[in-house]
Amino acid sequence: MKRQRISSKVVRARSLAIYELEKFIEYMHSVDPELKPDEAIVLASLTLQLLPEIFKENPDLVSQFQELATELKLKRSLHGVRSAN
């Protein structure tokens, strides 16, 4: 099987996601300091699992994420224009 090269942008994005997940796990632990580390991780995982349903039940939240996605795409497009010049 051929291995695909992962771009540095994807590596940086994954690193950011992992960093933010670790901060979220710390937050979960702060909600209930009696949680063991593995329990805080499971609670964070359950929260991630529930996110699609939370989005379905909150159209305003979906709209906010769509706006953020639009901003990211606009930045990408503007960066591409600058790179081409």
C-alpha cells in the first residue's frame, strides 16, 4: 500500500486540534475535579460524540460555524491571490 504524504498545513491543523482537545479535557476535569484523568478523557469523547446532535438541535450554532468556515475560505482565497502576485 502506498503512503500518502501529509501536508505541513494538515500536520499543523492536527496539532492545533490536539492542543485544543487537551485544553477541553482539562476543562472537563475542572467541571468535576474528582474525575480521574481517563474519566475526563471519556467525558470529553462523549461530548464530541454528541456534537452532531447538538448542531442539529441548534441551527444558530450551525450558522455560526458556517460563518467561520466562510471566513477561513476567504482567508485561503486571499492568501492564494497574494501568493500568485
